[in-house]
Amino acid sequence: MVFKRITLLCCLCLVVSGCGTSTDTPPRAAVRGIVKLDGDPLSEGVIRFIPSGANQGPKSTVTIREGIFNVDEEYGPVVGMNRIEIESTDDGGYAFDDEQALERLKKEGVKKIEVVKVPPQYNKRSTLTKSISAEGENDFTFELTSTKK
């Protein structure tokens, strides 16, 4: 009988405490903008908004197509300061492990596949930051260059 009461009391505590999960999620915001590399729109890539400093929460990854990115509030970045990472996903149309395609290119005399690469100072080592606002427009333009200035 005591065991049943303890079990009931534990279950009641879990229900009252919400089973240890928090319903408080950090506020997010919609963002949009343009990414250019050496003056031209980045053909395809991703932009990541990673909460930084005291700002906590999940990162948000948004697809870039023809230089444009756009995401609504539901999947957008956390409001507050975010570190920005930008990477190209343009692999020249060929996967690096596609041996048949690479062999065909070799036979056709193609020496180099044109791959768009965003320099490392804009991806894992990025120092770019933006403050995301809960109110108003979050419309950004990123002008990237292939060489550090």
C-alpha cells in the first residue's frame, strides 16, 4: 500500500513539473536577404544563424538560391545576437565520389570542375554577426569576397 502511494505521489510530481521539459522556447524571427560573392549572387548555398554570447537556442540553417535566402518565423533564427556562417553547396554538378562521372569527364578532357567555394573566413571561422529583431524587418545583405581584405 505504501508503494502505491509513493508511486502515485511520484506520478503527480511529474505531471505538476511537466516531466522536466520546458515549454519556454526562445523567440524566433523571420529573416531574408541576399548573399553575394565577389559581386555576383551566390548560386547555391546555406546560411546558418548560430546564437552567440548570452543568446541561447537552436541554430537555424537556411537555403540560398541565386543569392536569395528567406525563412519564416517558425524556422527562423533565435532573436538576439547570432554568429553567421555561409557556405556554398555548388559542387559543379558532380559529386566527388561519383567515379563514373569523373571518369567520363577525364575522357572528355575536362581537367577541372568549376566549384564555387566561400572562403573559410565566412564559414566555420566566421566572425560575421547580426542582431535579429523580434520587431521590424530582418533584411540583410552579405557582400563576400574571395580574398581577405
